[in-house]
Amino acid sequence: MSTYVLIHGGGDAGWAWHLVGAELRARGHEVVAPDLPADDASATLTDYADAVVEAVGDRTDLVVVGHSFGGFTAPLVADRLAAGLLVLVAGMIPAPGESPDDWGRNTGCGEAVRAQAARDGGRTGHADPHVSFYHDVPQALADEALGRERAHPSPTAMREPWPLDAWPAVPTRFVLCREDRCFPPDFFRRLAAERLGIVPDEITAGHCVALSRPAALADLLESYR
């Protein structure tokens, strides 16, 4: 069986994957879902990758999965550990030398969010996270997620150029959330084609699909094996 290495997004912790982790463990897999460094203004993207690599240890047959901002960390981990598969779940797709701070401008994300907000009455990019992030997550679970928010990523990591010279030579899949109000679906369809040369697999869910549809996401991850 495989080891799933689940990398959380900005503001999150490994807990964000706990429902998907339970689904995968029930199917006989190992799961590693570490808390990446938070509340440390000096932490770098390499520090985040180091934390994941340390948590993985000597495990093999790795499937590395990154959610949202985890898209900046997951390829670094997959490259270093020679993973068998890399999966981005509503994940930011960095280009070599591109900092997270520059990513939105370079990709046209902000413009895409504004255009989608004009079509959906302002729900996309809404200031209330219950509207923009957790709209399809059960209320109690959404409230718990908000109560667990941490200061991640750091200002240093946000300014740091993504350190790889090219996308790692690891088979890559992209999971697009059709009801994503953080990153509009059409935006990610375009970006996945431009930067990865792939067509995303789609799931009917919001941005926090690991909390709203954990079984369906686990099924999709399993289908890649």
C-alpha cells in the first residue's frame, strides 16, 4: 500500500486533512500530514519542505498531495523524495523563480477572482471565510477549522523565489473544485494547461474539499494509483 503525504494550505495545519486521512487509513494506507512551521516570520519554503521530509522519514511508495498554498511545498517534497505521484488539490502552481507574492499578479488570479465575483454576486473572494472558503463545510467543522488557524506561510516564504529550476519529473495530477470561491475553476483550468500541460480532474466541492467531501476526494486520490 502507499504512503499519502498530505500537505496543508495557508493558515491551516495537518488537521485539515484528518477526514481524508481517516478514509485512506481505512483502505490500508499510511498517512503523513504534518503541521508545517507557523508563527515564524523567518521560515522559508525550504523549511516547509524540510518539515515534511522529516515527517516522512524512511517511508516509500509515496503519493505527495498539496492543497492550495501547499502547491508551493508539495513539488519540493516530491522532487527530493522521488515520489511516485504528485497531486495538487486546488493548489497554486508555481513557476521557477516565482515568489508567492508575485504569483497572483503573474497568473492573473486577482483579475479572475474579480470577474467571477461579478458573476456570482460577490461570493468569490468574499471577506467572510464562511462564504468564500467553508460554504459547503458543515458549520461546526468550519468553525473548528477557523479556530485552528495559524500564521502560515511566513512573510519570508511569501517573498522567496520558488527554488526549483523546473517542475519535478514526477507524474502530476490536478484536482479542481468546481465550486471553488477562492480560485475560480476557469482560472485553474487555464493555469493547469499553461503550466503543467494537463487537464484537471474535477470534483463538485468548494475550496476546502478535504473537509466538505473527504470520501469523494479519497476515492479520487485512490483512482490515481
